[in-house]
Amino acid sequence: MFRRPILTLILLLLLGAAGAVLWFAAFPPPVTPTAVERIIPNDRFQVR
């Protein structure tokens, strides 16, 4: 395995990427809550 260091580097990069994906899947970063609903102006139903 160590006769070809490029293959070892590629293997380590792939393992690191897989570990990072699993880490973010298990512990997602916190997301700030935002309001889903918008306040729409009530122009249609005004009293004449």
C-alpha cells in the first residue's frame, strides 16, 4: 500500500470525506429559525 503514496493519499481523502459526511449527518450545524409566513397587506377586503 505504501509503495504508491498517491493511492494512499486518495484513500485518506476519501475516508476523510466520508467521515465528514457522516459527522454532518449525525450532528448538523444549528440553523437560525426564520418565520415561514409573510404578512400580506389586506388591500382586497377594505371597507369602502
